[in-house]
Amino acid sequence: RIKRCRNYYEILGVERDASEEDLKKAYRKLALKFHPDKNRAPGATDAFKAIGNAFAVLSNPEKRLRYDEFGSDQEHVSTGQARHYNYYTEFEADITPEEIFNVFFGGHFPTGNIHMFSNVARDAHYYPRRHRNERAWTQEQEEEENRPQNSYSAFIQLMPVFIIIIVSVITQLMATNPPYSLFYKSSIGHVISRETENLQVPYYVDKNFEKNYQGAELQELEKTVEKDYIDYIQTSCWKEKQQKSDLSNLAKLYRDERLKQKAESLKLEHCEKLSSLIGMHKGG
């Protein structure tokens, strides 16, 4: 049937207005049926090649347009001994039937058209096809040539990540410990207790603190200490009030006398400290 076909549409068994999906479905069905590894009937190999050539041309919008205008229903031209199947001399595909088959059933079907895989010149069909081993060797050579470029592209894409990591490491190396802590921290050497001159806020420093902070610098630092301490006390006071309120609400909800007593006995130590600090601040 395929040998008697007069155009590529008849070979694939599709209409002239067939969509790309129609072409793919037709090719899949015929290629599996006539592949030489599965079909040993005489002429199956020629039919397989004709099917691949027809699909490659019709799946390329530019070639399909040119084929519809100039190539449809032309007389077949025999290629002699070099090839035993007929094809249109002006409309041979730039990709072998085996390559088309591998693209479809090897998991590498492209999102675009099949001609994107071809780097062969227009007149390549006038020369005998290369031996399979030669073609495989050339493909490996091309992959080897492209590998450095692909590695370079990957490096460029990962460069922002490398930069972030390097900056982070440098920042950590350059970062210095704070000159004080509100709490005892032996890990960074803040083990010496001090109090601010104004509000008598306790804080901890290292053994070199007095060498580095004196006079106006010490006064500015202690203002910062007092501000941080007040912020800490305010936050802790809010948490204490929230806890007391939650216990009271639960006691009312479940009518639990034990929860009620616990809520009433809960001391607001940080709130008392905050009131004391505010009084000292106003007095100062």
C-alpha cells in the first residue's frame, strides 16, 4: 500500500488538513508496525523509511507548506541501487527514519518540530547515508564538544548561589561579638556583671570591656543597654498578663476553682520591674 502511495499524506493515511497531533498518532502506529526489528516482511524496511520521511516533512511547517505547493502528487523518482524506496527528490527529510523513531520512543520528543534536531545541509540526500557506527561516533564527538559549554552554562547559573555562600561566610568571619549581654553568656566571654549608671540595669561584659568603653562611649552604650532591657521587660510583662488572662478565662469557662486560684496567685514580676523602671526614669 505504501509503495503505491502518490504523496506523503497517503503514506501516513491522514487528510491534507491533518493537525500535528494527527500526524504524530499516524506515525506512532505505522512506525511500530513497520519497524525492521519487529516486521521481517519483504519491503517493511523501505516502508519504514518512507513513513519516517513523510512524517519529517509534514511535521515541519515550512517544508509542509512548500510540499503542498510544489511536491504533492509528483511522479516518484527512483533512486537506483543506493536506495530501494521511492521518494520526492525535493522533499527528503534531513533526519534519518531511525533518528525519528528514537526521538518518539526514546523519551526525547521535542516540544517543537522534528526539524530542530537536524543540522544537515539541504542537499544531504544526494549523498549516501553514513554507516550507523560512523554516525554514532560523530554524535559522541559532538556531545564531547558541547560538554564544556554545558558545564560553563551550569556554572553561570549556579554563580549567584556561590556568591551568596561566599558573602555569608565572609560576613560570619568578619562579625564581632556584641560588647554586652543582658544575661550571663560564658560562650562569648560575657561573665563580668555591671549596672548602668542611670537605671541600675544589670548587664554582662567581657574582661576587655573597660579598656574599650569609657566616658562618652560608655554612656552611649549604657543608654542602648537600658533601651534593650526595657524592651525585654515590656515583652515579658505582656506575656505574663496574657498568661494570667488565659488562666482566668479557662477558669470561668470550666468553672474550675483550682485554675481560678492559680490565675489569682500568678505574679507579674516583670510588670512590677517595668513599673519600677518607669518610676526611676521619671525620678531621674
